[in-house]
Amino acid sequence: MAHFAQIDSNNIVTQVLVIEQDVVNTGLFGEPSSFVQTSYNTHAGVHRLGGTPLRKNYAGIGYTYDSVRDAFIPPKPSYDSWLLDENACQWMPPTPYPDDGKSYNWDESTTSWVEITK
């Protein structure tokens, strides 16, 4: 079985189905041209099992399918400062998440990570 994302007229994913291409082609679940295959094992342009990545990210409801990039792009977080990484098709903060084992939250007003203290 394969995974297919159904996209609407605005290229927004409305559902993801585990279904065979032959069944998609029947039109039973909607217009076949509104379905785009996605890979459960692909995230940020990398296939987690070492295979060939497909369309940058596994599609989810609310994701956008960009036919020019041939990629599924997650919804942008509610942070104006975050930018789209063109290679991974992921939204990235202007400052990388600290790699010190601590937990942080993003503070948009300072565009920085703030440590979570207990």
C-alpha cells in the first residue's frame, strides 16, 4: 500500500489515505488528479530508512503541496521571524535550537530561545 494526499484547489492537503494507485485511478475517492503520493518515511528531504526521499515531507492535513518544488510544506508556525528552508521545506527559526540537552520555548518578541525552568 502507498500513501496519497488529497489536495484541494488551493493545493492544501485535506486528507491522507493508505491506498493503491489503481484504486486512486478509479475515481472512487475523488478526482484522481487531486491525489499526490507521499512517503511516510520522508522528513525534511531525508528518507529515514536510507531510501529515496519523496516530496521533502510526509504530507499532513493542512500542509501545502508546492508543485514547483514538488514538495509538501507544513503550515507556517505563528512566528513571523521563521523562514522556509528551501532544501528541507521546513520552517526554521532565525536562531537554531540550542543543543545543550535543556528544554526551550521560542520567544518571538526577542527572536530567541528561552530556557524552560521548573
